[in-house]
Amino acid sequence: MTDTRTGLQTQTQPARRGRAAVHPAPRRPTPGLELWRGSDGQLWARTAERSCSVRPVRCFPWSQPGRFISLRDREDEEVALVRDIGDLPYTGQRALGTALLEAGFVLVIGAVLDVEEEIEIRTFRVRTLQGERSFQTLRDEWPREMPGGGILIRDVAGDLYLVPKPADLDARSRRLLWAFLD
């Protein structure tokens, strides 16, 4: 049953003192989920029931953007729930990562001005299309290489920063960024 106020799947528990308690039913990831990028450029999903194009929707908490991602079809029906992007095979991670990048707000980095490392935090000072910005990442949060050669950096607040073509950066920016790549 779906709660019309919240949209959550619910299950009714035995009544206590004449009242029915309603609790959210746990959502489970779809076993056997396969994700890929179609020739049409869209994200596609295959489950035991069907194959269709999907769009990713991040669920809460937004502080963990790689977790709890709902995959929705054209009618906005959930096809699958990805509990953690890291649980997917590599090709699925890349396909979903690219789709999330396209679906979300991403700041594009044009230059890396400075990177300072502290005990638990790394502070980046960058120039984006929106102006100069500073952001922090955890020291164990590394920039990720994206399909097509771009580099994606996620800060502690969950905001995403993209370097679309690292080779186009100035020499200083490439040197600062290179130290954090494999």
C-alpha cells in the first residue's frame, strides 16, 4: 500500500489500543540489475521483469550522493533502487555515474588555483564558470575519472565539480590536480 501523503510504501502493523500503526516498508535493491549507456545516450536498466530507459533520482540523504538512487522510467515509476553505486559492476557504475552527472547541478572547473592538505581535509581553491570558489573534500575522497576523460570531484557537502578536459587546463592546474589521480 502507498501512503498518499508521503508517497512511501507502507505496511500496516497489528493494532495497538485500537489504532493501526503504519511504518515504512523497507525498500530492497533489485537483484540482477544491469545498467548501461544506450546508443541513444540514455541510461538503460535491465531487471528480471523488463528493460527500459531510466533516469536516476537521488533519494535522501543528499550527503551521500552515491547511495540510494531510484531509477525511474518514463512514467516516473521506480524500476530499481540502487542502495550503493559501489555495489554495481564497473560498467554499471560508469553508466550510472555519467547519468547522475548529467542529471545534477555540477560546477565546471576552469582552473585549479591552490590545494591545501590538512589532517582530515583537503581544501581546493578553483575558478569555475560561476567565479572563484573554495571547497573541501575528505582526504580519502579522491577525484574520479569519468568516461570521456573528465574528472569529477565531490566536496564534503555533496556538491560536484567537473574538469571536463584536464588536458585543456593550464600547466599549474594540471600539476595540482595530477597529484590526486591514479
